[in-house]
Amino acid sequence: MFINFSLLDINRIILPHSPTGPTGATGSSGLTGSTGSTGSTGSTG
């Protein structure tokens, strides 16, 4: 549901975390995780 999320906003969330950690880009709450932009509750989920 974050279709209007800018890349800058995404980077601001991802950068402080490890890219492969639980809150990282590929983690459970990361960019491709279950709550991320491509996850079940994300913009394409």
C-alpha cells in the first residue's frame, strides 16, 4: 500500500540496517520481506 513511497524514503529505512538481516532489504520487514514493498502487505503484495 506504499505505492507512492519514494526511493529516498525506502533508502532511509534500509540503510541503517544490515541488507540481509531481519529488518534489512531482504529481511522479513525489509524491501522484499513479508511487510516490505514487494511483500504480502507491500505495494505489490
